[in-house]
Amino acid sequence: MILHNSNGKSNFKIPQPGIEPSGPAVEGQSLSQKSLVLLLKGHTTGLSLNNDRLYKLTYSTEVFLDRGKGNLQDSVGYRISSNVDVVLLWRSPDGDDDQLVQVMVKDVKVENVNEQRGEKGIFKGKKPSQIIRKENLEALQRPVLLHLVHGKVKEFYSYQNEPVAIENLKRGLASLFQMQLSSGTTSEVDISGDCKVTYQAHQDKVIKIKALDSCKAERSGFTTLNPVLGVTSKATSVTTYKIEDSFVVAVLAEEIHALRLNFLQTIAGKILSKQKLELKTTEAGPRLLPGKQVAAIIKAIDSKYTAIPIVGQVFESECKGCPSLSEHWQSIRKHLQPDNLSKAEAVRSFLTFIKRLRTAKKEEILQILKAENKEVLPQLVDAVTSAQTPDSLDAILDFLDFKSDSSIILQERFLYACGFASHPDEELLRALISKFKGSFGSSDIRESVMIIIGALVRKLCQNEGCKLKGVVEAKKLILGGLEKAEKKEDLMMYLLALKNARLPEGIPLLLKYAETGEGSVSHLATTTLQRYDAPFITDEVKKTMNRIYHQNRKVHEKTVRTTAAAIILNNNPSYMEVKNILLSIGELPKEMNKYMLSIVQDILRFEIPASKMVRRVLKEMFAHNYDRFSKSGSSSAYTGYIERSPHSASTYSLDILYSGSGILRRSNLNIFQYVRKNPLHSIQVVIEAQGLETLIAATPDEGEENLDSYAGLSALLFDVQLRPVTFFNGYTDLMSKMLSASSDPMSVVKGLILLIDHSQELQLQSGLKANMDVQGGLAIDISGSMEFSLWYRESKTRVKNRVTVVITGDITVDSSFVKAGLEIGVETEGGLEFISTVQFSQYPFLVCLQMDRDGVPYRQFETKYERLSTGRGYVSRKRKESLVAGSEFPLHQENSEMCKMVFSPQPESSSSGWF
């Protein structure tokens, strides 16, 4: 290959006597003899071939898969190599930069990239026709035509109806012929799509850097939106055209795709793809075909040639012997029995079934739903909803009857799975809006539908879908409901929906209900504001929160005032805001004094952003004095680390507020996961109680004299607010539950959740197809209970959280006749229990808080494989297991001392007889 001027003669003369670039060459002449090769001189802008020459090249593409540790000997993969004949068929009379080139693959071989495989190699003893299959090999060796204009592929010609995977391999080879000789950035269309590329021209090489993230091509894929649960993927593509003595002698391309789960970096993998094209010799070739139009030339060569896109096309490999959906379900359903949900096998089965559901039709799914029994149906509903395909949504909506109250559990499981959806679309939101406008057999389900609509609005807005018609309609439904709600139950429902949606437009309404609303309405409005990001907590919001905290306009409950204070302190408080809060301590009701003091001390100890301003204010003696900082009481607030690493952290916080009579008013348990500065509110469990003072003949605190007896639990899970549950409501309900002496825990949320969901379909430049998938699921059971004993003068609240987690990463590279893959996985089972014990048989009351974590088994898996479409394969498996010991999380020192008193050993009696 050589660059030509318009008359077919070279502008560059090889300095060797007797050989002219445009003349006939000796058969088989080698590079060392200065044979004709790609020349980078003259006025052409890209590669140009010499007239009447046949170019003999060698080509190989190889792919490696590993976990990104850099040792290629541990990789799996394969190499496809061949000889390639290239000849110039036609050149436009109007200029060198318009050429028709034929490229033909010959002598194909498929080999292992891992030389240590030896006799275990899956290609050992097999001919190329056996590996690739005869019809595929014939198609691969049929020539393609490239119409090159100014060094770029204008058209790619091949035969119709060839296997897509084989055509992609030829596209990958053809893409290497596309280049330019000058430095600069441009757009190019090749097998990867329409991509931004940058050329760097040097004396001995030209480097082409392709920005793979800019490539526009039709590829399926999705990812979890939250950065903590998401995946970081990086891709690079560099092609080097090597030049010796002004000749291009080789093309080397390297493409890398790396993937890593953000919060768990052991889930990682890498694909390394290489291409190498080298010129070996040139021979005498056919004469150029005469003509002015390339279309006529192609028709004269072979009328069966047709122009097809050079962009890689999607193909699916055949799955021989794969089970049907029904067969797959029957093989795993035993793992999804209720008694087995705490085992990792249940979550693994859940994840594999979701993958299978994503290729299933509505009728298949509906058939399984209708045939299943009530014990396994909830888990099946979790999986079908989590599949998030049009067919799975249609099937589940046909199956569930929201007008009936006989399948409330299934309806709730469907709605929660919608709320946790990893990549919801507008159709799901529209379906829920349509259901909300219909009739319901259960008011609880109606409430849940609206709450989950709020969660979907939030997720779609995060994915730049705030202007979708369905989202706009949902916004109007939530905000309109807030403005016009006549019943308190409806008002609470729309506030909970807004707590999930976090619409900026809803802030004025929240401020109104926070300041003028009564009791639970005011509290829910302030806790909803607490969930908004810092930019939305404006000066106007903080002015309202200050009025609420300091009760400038009306008396508020302690729960509302303390939430208002938290909003101020967590959003860049001013000097005067902090000073006024500190000065209020000592003037508040007793337990609120202690609570606010604990909040301030926790800010200082845990270095929360407001700590600098708090320290500045405390330099004033008037604000920082013994009287203010020695207030007694049982209320508390504490924040600590569950685990901490350079790139991530998990924190827990526990704050408890008691009434002046020592009865629990509110306990608030929060667990956050951070990856760098990105937060995920993993869990929040709030237990609230009010109006219980009459049980012990105590006096209610200011502003709480007329509260009805009530206790309930509200949970937030993975940033989604769930429908609160009630322990009892009203004095009659309370007494009946106390007399029944039942302390059975009440389930808040139970089921299987698809938490991490990332899928990428990649077109490698070599023509191979790659997939990178990460899935994370969990079986979760959060329950809460509140026990109250007048006989023993003791109350106890429990929150139990049982979780089984499985995360898998799956990376494959597929050529249709051979596949290489890497599977990595992590699984663990654990539990967290929070217990609050209050003894009010004496004064001051004894309060003990406990947070216990069970021992946690931690298992890691790695599987690497290479597999032929005929079935022969190589597999390598590794497994590692460890145990993280259980522990009790530390809280403040005062709590430790109090627990010793609550659980002090009872003195043994010295008498051993009857008297």
C-alpha cells in the first residue's frame, strides 16, 4: 500500500536501484527488501494503495477477560488469526482519495490466548471448520469491498444474509483501514458507531484515539441511577499506525473496557481487546477496472454485493437446550419457599429468574402466575415486577385485581418492587396513575399506590425525565391533592408521596402545613422538608423552621420542633441561628433540653459540617456554660461508623426523644452508605408514640395535652419512603392489644428486592460482542414491636432487620461460535437489632439502648470459562469464605452506664429453706 498522486505515480521514490514504486514487483518480495507498503507522503489525506498490486497481510484479534489485576496469564479469552489479501480494484479518475478496495480473509485459525492451557485448551485437535462451522467459515472468507474517500470508509459492501456475527468480524477488520494523516479531532463512523476521534500525527506513527463514550449506536443497556449502587465503567481505544522510512508497516489497536461496582470494589472486571494488522509481502495484482462511477464497478464485479452499515449489528447467540420459562421456574421455586428466604440460594435464584423473565412473553409469565400457590406467589410477584419489561408489566397488571381485598399482600409486594425499580420507565408510572384513578378493595393499597407514584417521579426526574407527560401528570396529582385534600388521611398520603418525589414546587405547601398544621400533619411536613437536598433549603425555609423551633407563632410538639432544628443545623446554619438554638437549651422541656444537648454534642464529636459554626458560637461564655451543658434526662443522639475505608463509609445514627414522663416519644434509627461524597439513605426506622401518659398518671408536655393514644412505625428503605404501619390507634385499641398480651413483631417490609441492576451491551472494535452485567439482590425482613407492661413498669421497643445479600458480576465476549466469560459474586447474610428498654418503676427512669449485629458470613466466588458453541468448554472456579464477628455498636457512655443498671444481676437469696 502506498500513497499516490492523481496520475497513479508515487510522490515518494524508494531509494533502491532498479525498483520503482509504480512498476511490477518481484513475487513474494519481503519488507526487508523495501517492497511497496503504505506510504505517508503526497497530497492524499488517508491510506492509499498502489495500482496493480496484491498486498499480503497477517491479521489477528485477541481478547482477554480478567478482574483487572493486570496478569494476562490468569485471563480467559481467545485469538482469531488469519491471512488477509488486499487489492485496489478501482480508483476515481478525479483523484487518489476515491478508491474501491477488496479485502479477503484466508487461512483462519482460532487459538487460546493463555499459553499455559496446553492440553486443556478447548481448541486442541479441532479444525477451524469444526470450531467456526463450515457455513460461517465460508462467509468469513468471502471478500468485502471498501469504498474509501479521503481515507474514510464511505460504504461497506458485503453479501446479503450472511450471519451477523461473521459480518461484524469483517467490519472490525475493515475499520482498521480508516485513518487520516493529519492531526486533529473529527467524527468517524466505523464498527463502534458514530464516534469522536482524535488523530496525533508523528514522524514514526499516527495515533488514533477514539472516545468510546461518545459513540452513537443502537445498544441496549441500563443502570442503577444512585451513584452508591451504580457502576463505574471506563473505556479506551487507541489505534497506532506504525511508520518506518515513511511507510506504514503495521496497525496496532487496543481497546479496554473496565467495570467496577462503586460501593464494593471486589466486583470488578476488565475486557482487553487487541487487533494487529501487519504487511508481509506484495505481489503483482490485477489491473484497475476502468470507469467513473463506483456503483457500476461494483455491479460489474458481482451484482450480489450490497451496501450495508459498517456499524456493528446486534446478534443473539443460539441457546441450545436452554429450559423454557416454566422449566426454569420449577427448578428454582423450592428456593423461594418462605422458610428458605434467609438463605443466599433464594436471592441467587431470584436474580437468575429475573434474567430469564426479561426474554419471556406475557402469556408465559401469566401462565406461571396463575398456576402458583399462595406461599410462593409473593416471591414470584417480586421477580416478575423487578424484570421491568413491557411483557412482565402487562402480565402482572392482568394478574392483580386492585378492586379485591383478598390479595393485599401481593398488591403491596408489587408496589414495593415498583418503588425499588432500578430503571423505571414512563409506562410503569402511567400504569400506577391509571390504577390510582380506579377503585380499590383496600384503602392501604390506595395509599401505597400514591406513595410509590412519588418514588417513581423522583427516579424519572433524576434520569432527565421530569418533562415526560406521565411525570407532569403525576406532579399535578400530588400537588393538587395536597392543596385540595379534605380528609386528614388523604393529606397524609399526599405528603408521603411528596416525601418520595421531593418536588421543589411542593416546598411552599410543606412550609404551610409545617407551621400551621396540627400534630402528625405538621410533623410529616417537617420530616418531608428534611429529605430535600441542601440547595432547596433556602433562607425562607430556614426562617419558617426557626419560627417553628422557637414557637414564635404557635406552640408545636417536641417532634416537630426538634425536626425543624435538625433542618437548620444540617443546612449551613448562620452564626445567629446556631447561637439562638444553643441559648434555647435550658429553657426547653426537660427531655427536649437533653435531646438538643445530645444533638449539639454529636455534631461536635462526629465532625458534621455544622461543627465549625457550633465551635465558633461556643467560644462565647454566655452560650457555653455549665448550667446549659449539664442538663439531665434520658433522650439522646449518637452517630458512629459501621465501617470505613478510603473510598466509602457506612454510618449509623440513633436518636431517641422521650416525653417528660419518660415514655418513648420517638426513636429514629438511620443507616447511610457513602461512596466518596455520594450518600444513600439505606434504612430509616422511626417508632413514634404519643398520648400514653394517662397509663401512668403522668402530666403531658406542653402542646401535647390533647393527643390521642397512638404508636406506629415508619420505614424508609433505599431512599424510598414506605407506607407507615400502626401498632395501635386510640385508647380502646391500645387497651385491647395490651390485654391480649401479644408482643409479636409487626412486619414493615418483607420480600426480595433487585437493588443493583446494570447491563451494558458493547460492540468491540474487533467485531466481537461483549456484555457487562452487574446485579445485586436481597431478601429483607424488617419488623418492629412495642411492648408495654404496667405490671413490670417497663416498656420495650424492638426493630429487627434481617438481610441476605447476593451481588453478581458477569462479563462475556461472544463471537457466536466461542464465548469467554468471567463471573464474580459475593454473598452474605446478616441481621441488625435495635432494642430500647425503659424502666419507669423509679425516677429518674432507667433507659438502655442496644444495637446488635449478628455474625456475618462473607463468601466470594470467581468463575472463568471458555466455551465452544458445540459444547466443549474450560472452567476455572475459586471460592473464598470468611466470618465477620458479631458486635454491639457503641453508643454514648451514659447509655453504657444505664444499661448496667437496667440489666444488673439480681442478688441471690441467702435462704435455702421454706422460711
